[in-house]
Amino acid sequence: MTGLPASRITRIENILKRRGPAGLNDDDWFLANTSGMFASEIIRRGLAPLPPTEMVGSGGADTSLRMYAYSGAGHYQSIQRRLSELGYGRGHLNDILEFGCGNGRLARMFLREKGSYTGVDLVKPGLVWLRKNLRFGRYQLGTELPPLKQRAERFDAVISVSVLTHLTEMAQSAWLTEFARLLKPGGLLVQTVSGRHSMALCKRHENWRAALSVPEGAFEPLAAGFDEKGFAWAPHAGTAGMISKHYGISFQNEQFIQDNWCKDFELLGIWAGAIDNWQDLVILRRRDSKLNERRAVPILPVYAAANAPPVEAVELKLEPAIPTLGEPFRMEAVAQGHDVHFRYVINEIEGYYNYISEWSRSPSLNFTCWVPGRYNIIVHAASGPGSHSDPSIGAGVIVTV
């Protein structure tokens, strides 16, 4: 994929020149921080810089600057969409703390926000680079356990991606208490966890279990503890485990979150697999006496019944059969089965997959390819609503635009 259409590149360039990053809408912001910055030097100069290549492989599955950019933009986009579902626009979050900012994968995306950004992490090299290159934020060396050097009720939101997923139950509890201290009344806590969605993938697929990097033989008791208690933790087998004795791999279900995370918080929602089709996104609100009469009904994942009959067959059709760059086309799935639900996934760049629809009874979806290249489009089909970690069946097409 060589870049966006010339007309879209020019549009983004002009907005950046006239109004800066804050002038871009959500779609253009995502495109600018993914394909756009690799297609235009003007766009790239208008955005937060990427770290050196040697820093990119320090976490996750990122193996290139391009995948790193897509990953951070995808996490930001997923969080923004869920906040929007809850009625929170960009203007609601003025002062943000990212707990576990690493070397700026997600931090880069907050360049366009009007408020303040503070990043905290335990790894010094990343912080050194951030202080020199992402100067819109402040960066602080963290600690294994609380407290942080920030005053109480300082932030509108505390955000972490793939941090509590590694902590023991004790460490999680300590940090949740600290987050409640740091947040303003009514402030938002945005976190990710490995839940039932992740556990189902690990139980069924060896490659997912291997990706956990736990000691040999540790997965079985990890899975058993998760099934029995709703929470389980195992130490990390790699060098990452040297960061802290509290650092490993944790799993927790939605009931555990409701029972253990809500002393100081009100649960607003859990979205299964919302981060990289792997981790669950959890959003809570710090309790506020003024909001007690307007308590939210949590948005929780609905899992399909274990005995749901499988979908017998599914076929995917495109209209037009060969999409045109920059023009919307229609994807239509035809399936045989009872109470069939569909979800669409697309491979947009290298090995990066992104699901572009939630599970829905609707078999069709409109999509636009903005970048020339080869796309792998997949529709998953399963019986009944909910978060299907292992869909009954899928169909895919490969198109070149």
C-alpha cells in the first residue's frame, strides 16, 4: 500500500496547514496517523513523531513503524468510539493521565486534544524519548505500587492499555484506589483486561496460549483459576517479568470487575475484544454524590449460549465485485443457520487486522478503501448475539484496489 488517494492527502494537508491537528475530524485523524503520514511528508510533520525503529518492538506484535502507527491509532479510535456511545465527546476530557505510556504508542494520538496530557511509565528510555519529542505532554517515572506524585482530583480521565492485564489482584486493588484519588468526581477510568473473550481464544488455539509468555505448565492453573474465581494471575516467563514481582499475566471476568472494581467507581461498560480483537475495554466513572440519582446501566457483553447451533455455511459477496479506490462498496454475507449474527474484519496493513463492525444481525456493511493495495476482507458468522470468541464459520475475499 503506497498511500491515500491524492485528493484525500491534499484535504488532510490543507486542514493541517490551516487549523492544525485539532481541525481534523475523527476519520481524517485516523487516516493521517496511519496511511497518511507514510504518504505525505507534510502530514507527517504535522503529527507527533514516531519513535526510532529499535524502540518499536518493545511491546505487542508491532514489528514495523507502520504497524506501530496503526496499533496506536486503532486503540485510540476504539476508546473514542466507546466514549461516544456513553455520550462523552472529546471536549469532556481535558486533563488526561495515561498510566503505562510506554514510548508513546497511544500518547501520540492526544496531540490534538486541548487539555493536558500526563504519561507515567516504569521504563526510563521511553520517557527520555517522549520528553524530547512529544513535548505537548508531561512524563513521569512511575512506581511499582502507589502513590504517584500527583495531587488528588487532578484528572478527568485515567487511561491504560494492557497494564492491569499484567498485575496481581493486590496490585490492581492498590492502583484502583490510587486512580480514585487522582480522578475528579465523575472522572473516567478507561482500562483494558483479558476476559472471557481472551480466555476462550487461549483455550482453543495454541498460538494464543504461546503469546501469553507464561512459564511452562502455568496456563492450565491460570484457566482453572479464572473459571472458578473469575480472576487468575501467573508470572511472566520473559524478561518483562523482571519489571516487578507484581508483573505477569492476569485474566478477569465481568463479574469480578463488578464485585471488586466498584467500591469507588460506577461501571459504565465492558466491550469484549474491543482492543485488537483480544483485550476487553472497561470504562468506569468515579463516584460523585451529585450523580447518585443518575446511575448508568452498564453496557456489558452478551455471550452466546454454549449450546447454540453452528452456522452451516456463509458466503461473502461484494458490490461492485472490484471496488474503486475512495468509493464506498457494499459487502453482503449470505448464511445458513438459526439467529445468525455477523461481524466484519479487514486486513488493512501488513499483519494488522481490525474489525470494522460489531456483532449484528445485519448481513451487509458499506466500506471504503482509501489506500491502494491488497485487502483481505473476512465476515465471521455465528449463532445468537454476543461476543463470539471462536465464530462458527467465516468467509473471506481478497480484493486489490
